[in-house]
Amino acid sequence: HGLDGFAPRVASAAMDVAVVVFTRDLRVTDHPALATACATATQIVPLFVFDDEIFAGRRASANRTAFLLDSLAALDHELHLLGGRLVVRRGSWADTVADVALTARAGAVFLSADVSGFASRRVQQLERRVGSARIDVHTCDGVAVVPAGAVTPGATSAADHYQVFTPYSRRWVAAPRRPIARTPDRVSVPSTVASDALPSLDHLVDGTPGASVGRGGTEIGHTALDDWVAGSLAAYADRHDDLPGDATSRLSAHLHFGCVSPLEAVLSAESIPSGAGRDAFVRQLCWRDFFGQFLAARPESAWSDVRVRTGRWNDDDDALHAWKTGHTGYPVVDAGMRQLLAEGFMHNRARMIVASFLTKDLNLDWRVGARHFLDHLVDGDLALNNLNWQWVAGTGTDTNPNRIFNPTVQGTRFDPDGEYVRRYVAELAALRGPSTHDPDAAVRRAYDYPTPIVDHRQAIEEYRAAWSS
């Protein structure tokens, strides 16, 4: 399942045509599946399928789909520079991939291994479709720095995956890494394989992207990585929680869609002298792999509680609506939620604050928050999103399930002058200083800003009582 283990076996089995299916790996650099296919076959069919299971009903995220279309256009351009082109189809994923492979008379299909149950089911369906035609399906590394399952607790544990981050991170740091995959010199595509046109956004989804959603594509992603490593990485440890400073890398969407290889991101970070900033950023990529290996081992954890607790969530549509639209009366919560709607992105510290507010202050099920995030986040990644939600909600891998984020304290600490709030909450644009996070009743009336929908202290007491048994 990894490039190093697979390449020797296929090297002696050269074939005329291979299909490379792109999924969350929309690049030609450091692409093990593409590199292995090009080293094995004379001609390649680079394929992307708009899966009806995702796009039927036009309910996919407009933000994420817009970024996807940018990234596919950039991938097609990269392939043209190598003498190839991207083949685009729409339909049932397994049926469509199988149809292309059979039409092209391919000897094998190559793709990157992924971690979700959805991804695994698609590969299994494809294997059943092409098995009778003696077309092999090969999955390669490519979406993680350390692939899921590559490090395990070992013989002293009955578990096949890590459930706590710290011991995982120690093994992750010491784990051997695959070499960077070679970029093909040329990609020759069979002329007999036709492609649909890349669809427009309005042919795929309803709604429009947020006003400030970023653009996708490998050139944009690599430029962002290079600029950030050169200019901001060294200070990352000190500034990553700085809400107004926006000092995070903003690479999450590029990593999710594979415009930037996570291994390339680690190596780029490690190109600067060792320091707290570099180590803190690499640690974030380790968290990405940690949740990936967890979801791969326990696919049900995407939507089911990891830690079973006794209690009951509230059911309050009005409170949920106020949270979704950024009208809770807590400025830092509202700023985070409005940033999400405008940009398809939210600062990492704000994500924890708003998630804690939903699950602890409002006692609403983490799943409704996770779904809302996936509806809007450009970087919406099932493992990272949902397992981080569980971490905050106390149903996941956090060893302290009763962790509480006080929104007023958090806002005052990480946005002391109120700049982050002013950026996204227009009603409070004239306020300054710590009082921005706790405006009094007169200020709220004057600026037409809502009173808090709950009292934090009382809400937390009720939450603890609801889950104490």
C-alpha cells in the first residue's frame, strides 16, 4: 500500500496504459501514485470523477467546490505542461473509473490511499467492478506524512492504532519517511480517451461561495507555503493563537485538496533552523496524521462518539440559528462564525472557542456543529473536523473531557484590543480594548448588538449537571 513496498513489484510488470485517479491529491509533484504509474505504463489516463454520491442533490459545499474547481483547472494546466491533460467525468465513482479503465484497456488503476470509510468503500467497489477484467487496483501513500497504520502501539498493546496524541507524536517523529516522489518528465494520454469539460460551479451546487473565499491550485499553494515559511514560520509558536494577527499558515485547504503535499510542507518547514516555530508547525501536521490514523482504524468515529458519556444534548433551534449566523451576543464567538461565512475559514483558536460554546454553553450536539463547519469550510476534512469537534465536546480523544473555554476570557486573552471582533462584527467596529468582549447593556443597545443568549456561568453549571450522571 505504500510506494516503497509497491514499486519493486510493478517494475517488472510493464503495461501499455494505466489510470491514475486523483482525489485529494491534486498535484503532479510528490505524487506517489502518479510517479509509480508513469514508471510502469507507457500511457497514463489522469482521471478525476465528480462523484454523484457527493454532488447529487446539489448540496455540496459551494466554498469547497469552488476551491476544488480552481485546483482541477490548475492540475489540468500542469498536466498540459507535461504533454498530458486531465480527463474529467461525472457519475458513480466506481462505475465511472471502471468504465474509463476498460475503455482505455488499462492494466491497472493507481490512486492515493485515504482514511475515511467512504474512501475505503469506493476502492472496494472499484475492485469488484474491474476484478473480472484482471485490472489491478493499487493504492499508494500521498495524503499524509506518515501513512495511517504505519506506526502502532506495538506488541505490548492490543490496540492497532493510537488513541492519545502524545505517545503517537513520539513515534511519528521517529518514523521513517518515504522519499519525495519523482515528478514525471512526460505524461502521455491515449487519444482514444475523451473527457467532459470541467463543469462550472452552478452546474454542481446551489449557493455561492463566501465573499472572501481563497483560490485553489498548486501554484497558489506552493507560493503561500514558501512565503509563509520564509516570513512567518519562525514566530509561529508565539503567534499561532493571536486572533487578529492571523499568523497561522492558511495552508489547510491546500493540504486538504493535496495542492501541497503534506510531506513537502514538513520538509519546507524543516529547511529553516530548528526552533519553537518550526516544531510547533510540524506538530500541527502530526495532529493531522494522528486524526487520520484514528479515523482509518475507527471509521464510525466520524459521526459516533468515541467516548461514550451519560447525559443528553439540548434541542434548541433558535440557539443553533444564533450560533450559525454569529448572533450569540458573545463577540469572539460571533466573530468566528461570521469569519466562517465570509471566508470559508476560521482561525484555529476561534474554532475551539465556538465549538466549546456550542457543546458546553448551549449543550448542543457536536454533530450539528461539525455538519455546519463542513457546509462552509474550504478545508473541511472529515478526520480533522469531526475528531477535533469530538475533542472539544468531550466525546473524543481529549484526556480532559470537561475542558471549558470561557468565551469572554478567551476573547480578552487572544484579542485584547478587540481587533478580531471589529474585523468581523460590524456592529462593534467602534469599540476598543478588552471591553469589546463584554460590552454592557447600554453599549449593546447603542450598537444594536444582541444580549448574550445564555449566561456563561449558569450555562456551564447546567451542562455539568446534565452530564454529571
